Amino acid sequence: MAFAVFWVFAFGLCLGSFLNVLVYRLPREEPFASGRSRCPHCRARIAAYDNVPLLSFLWLRGRCRSCGGRISWRYPALELCSGVLAALLWLRWGERPVWAAACAAAALGLLAVAVIDWDTFLIPDELSLGLLALGIALSPINALLSSPAAGAWWHPILLSLRGAAVGFAVCWGVAEIGELLFKKEAMGGGDVKLLAAIGAWSGGTGAFDALMLGSLLGAVYGVWLIARGRLTRSDPIPFGPFLSAAAVFNFFVLLPLGFPFITR
């Protein structure tokens, strides 16, 4: 088990390295699947031996070999987070390796959503709608939506579709009510599509749980910033990171918050 967890962690680090490319290039509408990584300062190409997850950053002491410019700590942090998430999800679902891999892919997609939304207040459709489609496509192997007594093969697909509809409807309703009450946009369309994707992966229960937990996390963070004088009550904060964190939590345990949107 320990040997398998180590290799899953190492593979997660490699995926985290790709995630760094994704979160940098996708908001800039640059092709993320081609071209080698470059230094953000001098634009010099980064050699393969300087692009080893975590180790290269430590070896180079967080600086570019070509120009000596500082490389953000976020690059190794994102790699480490990806590796840890992959390992933890393997520990949680190792007896169902295909589902564990699917959870890891979704969790890394949600991690990318969180970082991009944090930076830009935008959630790319490529990620939110991609997660939605993937959640529905993989619903037959979804351990959160199926059980030995679940019945027909199409049952998890129905639950995934219903979860997506619940996520979309609930988030859209909250956004509309918030706009009426506060006379400004309460949640963006990206948040609505993201919660629909979360529902596709974890059903109506998971969609409702993510909205509740994400709102709690966002409120705590907002109050903390206001208390420190770094935010006013009228300033917006991105909601995607908190929804994403709650969605990843769903992969470990679904809390019974989703009544009446029960999964089974």
C-alpha cells in the first residue's frame, strides 16, 4: 500500500506541474498543450532537468537558472497540493482504482478552477463544462452515486443528471435572489456552471453540500479580511475556490446536508 501511495503521490506531482502550465496559459488564451515552459521573467525555455516537480525549485532555490529572477512559491505549492490530493484520494478509494483516478482528475480540475478564479474572478468554461461532461460520462463508475443495490445500469447516470440540474437551479436561484436583495451580482455564471458540474459528480446532495460549505468558508474568509482591514463589505471575493474546496471534500465524505436532494 505504501509503495502504491508513493507512486500515486509522485504522479500527482507531475500532474501538478502540468496544472501550473494550465492555470497560467488558459486565462491568457494561450495553447497549454504545446510548447515548453518558460521563465515568467526572461521568457527563457526551462530545461527538462529544471522542471522536475518540487526538486528543481528547491535545487535552484526558487530562481530561474537563466536570469536569476524569483519563481513564485505557488508553483511548488500547487505541485505539492496535487500530489497530496492524489495520494489521499487513493487512500480513500484504493479498492476502486478507476474511481480513485477519476476523483483525482476531478480534484485537480477543481484545483485549477480555484487558482484561476482567485486570480481573475473568472471560471473558464473549458474547466466547468469539461468537469460537467466528465462527471456525467463517468457516472456509471461513480461510488458516490451507485451501490450494489442501486438497480439498473442507468441509475447513476440519472442521478448525475439530476445532480447537475439541482446544482444549476439552486445556484442560479441564489444568484438571482442575491442580485434582487443587494442590487448587484451575487454570483457569476461561472459559479452556476461549476455547481452544476459538482452536482454531476456528487449528486444533488453534493451540490447542496458544496453550496453550504463553500458559503461558510467564503463567509469566514471574508469576515477575517474585513477584521484585518483588507476588505470592505462591498468588495467582492471569488466564490469558485470555496466551492471547489467543498467539492473536493465531497469526494471523501458526503454530509447529510442535501435534504431533500438526496443522492440515493
